[in-house]
Amino acid sequence: MVQVKNVTISIIIPCLNEASFLENTIKNCLRLPGNFEVIVVDGGSSDNTLSIAKKFDNIQIYTTGKGRATQMNYGAGKANGNILLFLHADTLLPENAYKLITQQLQKSEYVGGSFRLKIDKHHPFLNLYSWCSRFSMEFFTYGDHAIFIKKEVFISIKGFKNISFMEDIEIQHRLRKRGKFKKVKDYVLTSGRRFEKNGTFKQLTLDVILVFLYNLTIHPNHLKRFYSDHS
């Protein structure tokens, strides 16, 4: 396994109608110390997501069909970095992201990892959810935790499966067979919009049920209709 040192991290941001959040997320990425490239992959937005992305000269912008797995795989194919970091458009990375990621992935036994999660909405259940995000287990690790993967490993497992939902959990099954996948000791900050719209308890309960059903081998295409990223 190639050692990771002084490398480029490719930040891949899949988007669909993210005009309210994308600008802050890109600015956050561009301010971070370290060697990053930023890749925005739009899935056919009907708002001004693309026009916001085009305000930045020093990022790559692509369009694909809908589907987060499709968008992330496409972005990975355009990436020049040794490490791929998949970032939701409403999520902000911590200042020390580069150092944490590269230090972990210098160790040959590690194939990837993610961050812990904080939500910009205060609620006792969300505080508990955030606390649980420190555990490096599939049940407590999702796409909004900013998953990062060595590019060579991502290529070797053929990337995300082309499924409409749960692609973030599915890929972990395969990654964890290749080596260690662990949380770093810092947090990304993500939007609590889903919880604001649907109600915190209702949304958390739905999330847990859907993950449980997925682990019972119910196909994600059947589960997707009960869930929306912006619901």
C-alpha cells in the first residue's frame, strides 16, 4: 500500500439544488490550510447552484445525472488527489482537516475514515446523535460525516455502487474488509435542516429504522421513497 505523505486531497461535493449552502461550503474548503482541490458535481439543479459554483475560479465544476453515488464516482474520476474526501454541500470541515486525514492515512493499514458530526441545531436528541458519531462503526457513520478514502483503494473496490440510497453505508462494508476505517478526533458541522422541517424525533426515528431495514437486506431503492436528503 502506498504511503500517504504531502499529498493532495480532492474534496468532492455532490450537489442538487444547494444554492443556500454551497457558497459557504466552498469558501470553507478554500480557506483550509493544506493541499486541497475542490470538485463540485451537480446533478441537474433547477436553482442557481451552478451559477454560485462558477463564481469561484479555482475549483472544478461538472454536471452529471441525478444520484449521489453517480455524482461522487464521476468526481472521483476527475480527481487528481491521492485521497478522496466526499463532502455534503451543507457541511463545513474543521481547520485541521488536512493534518488529521493525512496523519491517519500515512499508516498503511488504514484505507479511510471520516469525521465526527455536529449539527447546527441544538436539541437533546441531536446532542446524543452527535455524541454517538465518535464511534467508528457503520451504524454511526454516514455520508454527512465527510468520508475520506485513499484513491487507490477507492479505485480497487470500483467506487460507490450505483444505488439510490445507503451508498455511504454500503461502501463501508467493502472498505472495512480492505483495512482500517476510523473516525478522526474532530467534527464537521452540518445543517440541521432535515430535522427542522420534519421534526427532530420523527426524523431521527426514521433514520434509525431505515438503517435497520437496510441491514436486514431490504434493497435501498425500496427504502429511498421514505427518505429525502432535504426532507
